[in-house]
Amino acid sequence: MRIRNYFLAGLLFANSVIVSVSAIGQSGTKVTGDLIIFHAGSLSVPLKEVAEEFKKVNPGINIMMEAAGSVASARKITDLGKPCDIMASADYAVIDNMLIPKYADWNIKFAGNELCVVYTDKSKYSDKVTAKNWMNILKQPDVIFGRSDPNADPCGYRTVMMLQLAEKYYKKPGLQKQFTGKDQAYMRPKETDLLALLETGSVDYIFLYRSVAVQHNLRYLILPDQINLKNPAFATEYATAKVEINGKEPGEKVSMTGEPMIYSFTILRDAPNKAAALAFAEFLLNKEKGLKIMLKNGQPSVVPMKVANYDKVPTALKPFVKK
């Protein structure tokens, strides 16, 4: 009888472990501890809101978020060996090129965006600038514009790509070199660093994601789909734009090719708190939770999209991707 009782107790314990493991990653599951998220600067506002909502159902969680350019964020992992649970990038290619396969196994795409010319009422010629004449305005000697660093931030190399596309679209040879050679002192590590320059009047215009402009109630020009890197219908045209940036190793160069803007994230292979990371990921991908917050902040959902290494995607996240 005693042996039978031990056997039953063992079964109950095993079942409880199975239940607890199967619950990991499910929305609403209570998770605790520190959750470390490295993310693109343009995700600062929406991810903060997502984190606040997530903490309402997980009051025991401590979410530690670090904003930086996506390339710089990836280098914190690859070069500095910093612990991280989730890496969210403004360009899915950063995770593909820098983290997979050594640091992560999969990469889920979840939101889109587009590039704009952003300004304020105090910007020079703000009463005259339009989506057709912005190039002529920004080239004026008395006008200063800012952009982010292509070697640290996807917004930076996307700005260069946009200028390449604009050169062809508007038939203005030399446009890209004219712009990249001007106002270099106002280039910053990530796109959200440019906001302070704009708001203090240090610059008149900045190249920025539309979502960030929406979040900060700034004025912006909607550029043609042929150059704004938004519309999948122009993927072939976007692919003609190419920019070289610094790679993983000193002296190494990586060629980035233009394509529609797609944000993505991964959970690191050695994530310190995988249970919390998985629960947060599922919350983020829920169209009534995280994706609803993203849309409110100017970033429409692209869920579900095809994912490489489908078999390595956690079971709880497979409903949000395509094989």
C-alpha cells in the first residue's frame, strides 16, 4: 500500500510539472523575475505601453528595457556578451545576419513602418515644404537636417537607401551624395536621439519613422511609396538600393539591401528568463493586446508571416507565424 501511495504521489508531482511547463508562455500566465529587452529606439513608446499592460497581469515581473540602434543592440550581445532575453529590431535582417545561428534560433516578424521627413512649426520653410519640394528645401545652406548613423541604426541605412531611390524616382543625379555629405555633425547613434535636436531647434528636419512622428505629435511629410520603404508592391524597386555597413568583425562589411520595413524579435538562446520572455512574446503578438498597441502607435501588424527555422519556433508562438 505504501509503495502504491508513493507511486501515486510521483504521478501527481509529474503531472504538476507537465501542467506548469505547458502553461509557460501562455497569455495571462503569471511570470516573475527580471525580463531584459534590448530594442530599437523607434520601439520605445509602444514597447513601454506593452510592458505596462503585461505587468498588470504579471505584477511580479521586472521589465528592464534598453533602447539603442538595432545594430548597436545586437552588438551588446555579440561583442559585449550582455545578458538579454528578447531582442527586438527595426530591421529583421539585423537578427538574421548578426544573431542567428550562434545566439538565436528563429526570428518573428511582427510590425511595419515607413520613412518620413519630420519637422515642426519652427523649422525653416515649414510653411513652404511639401512632399514634392522637400529635397530643394533641405539642401538650402541655412537649413539643417539630422539623420541616424547607418553603422548603428537601421533608420540610418534606410535613410541612405531612401535617398538612392529618390535620386532615381525624381531623376536627380547626385542627390544621395549631396545629402549624405551635408550636415554630418548632426548624425546620431539612433533615430530617437534626433528628437531632442529637432525639439530644441538644433536642426530643422530629420529623417525618421512615421510611427515615431505619430507618437510625438510631430509634423511629417508622407513620401511616395516608391521611396518610403513601406509598400511590398515596390519590393523589386527597393531592392535596387544597397548600403554597406560595419559587420561583426573589425574591418568586415555587410551589404544591406532595400526592402519593405519589417520589425522583428527573437528570444535569445541563453535568455536568463525564458519563461517570462515567452509569455511577453505571446502577449506582444496577440492582436487584441500587443499588436493593438503597436497599431495605435503607427505600426501596423504583419502577423502572420513566414519564418525560417519554423521547427525551432516555440510551440506557443507558432500560431503567429507561417511555415
